[in-house]
Amino acid sequence: MRAALALALALAPTAARADDHHPIRPDPRAVAAAREANLEPESVREGFAIGVAVGPAVQLAYGIGTATGSGAGFNLRLGTVASPRWVWLLELGTTAFPHGDTANQSAVVTFGGQLYVREAFWLRGGAGFSSFTRRAGDTETEQFGGLGALGAGGFDLFRRRGLAVSAEGATTLALYRGGSTVIGVSLQLGVSWY
């Protein structure tokens, strides 16, 4: 009996030392969250968020005559930073297509968010309302509303403190009366402040 006890005590320290060769590595996200919780902010994004982006666009219209073609895209977003990786946004996305003496514009106003998947790579999306406007010269000839959605992805090309310059691709989807649909796709250069 004494021999069994002596053997157990002799092996116990060896088992404890075996764990020292394979230490547990902490999760980097958990460490970052713990630093933030202990008032050691490391995020470059905080507080109020504002952004604008412009670029060429293609507008595809189904059920609305002479509203398909290439033109320009514009995006304006306002929001607040919720965490180092998440930003809540109220966003206006629009595409416009000139056709002869008329201008066709489809716009969506959405509420959504932007998620930083990596430090400089992000995805953005939202849902809300849409509006289609056709103008001939200075006269509005047609306007109607519906439901809309917006999706985007981008990469921050340059960042300095809260300022970011990004290359982004955005898609808007607008569903109008009678099954009419407008899809806008644009490649944009954006500037954001977080």
C-alpha cells in the first residue's frame, strides 16, 4: 500500500510538468475585448461616423421603360460606432441614368450596419425605403416609392486615425409598384470619418 502511494506521489509532479510544454494560447479577440473593458481603448473607430462615396454606376430597370443604362452612383452615410468591428448606419444610396433629355434616379434610404471582417476589409448592408424619380429638364414627370435594400463591400486603402479612404462596390435594390424593380451597381471611391 505504501509502495502504491509513493508511486502516485512520484508521478503527480511529472503530470503537472507535462502541461507546461503546451500552454493555452488566449484568443486574440478575447484579449482585445478585455483591454477595451479595462478602459484601454485600442480602436481607431469611435463615436460619430460619417462617410460619402461617388463613382460610376450601372442602373438596371425592370418594368420601367428607358431607365436602364450607365451613369453615376452616390452614397452618404451617418451613424455611430458600436464596437471596434461594428458601425450602425443610416444610409442614402442612389444611382442616376441620363436618357436623352430625361434623368432617371433610383434612391434607397436604409438602416443597417457595417462589419469590419478584417482590420481594413468590411461588409455593409441595410434595408429601408426606395424612391424613383424621372425628370424631363426641370420638370418632374414621374415619381413613386417602394421598399429598398443596400449591400456593399470595400477595402480601406488609406487610414489615419479616424479618417479612411476606401475602394468599395455597392449594390442597391429597389422594389416599386406593380413589380417594377431597379438594381443599381456602382464602383466607388469613399471617404469616411469614425
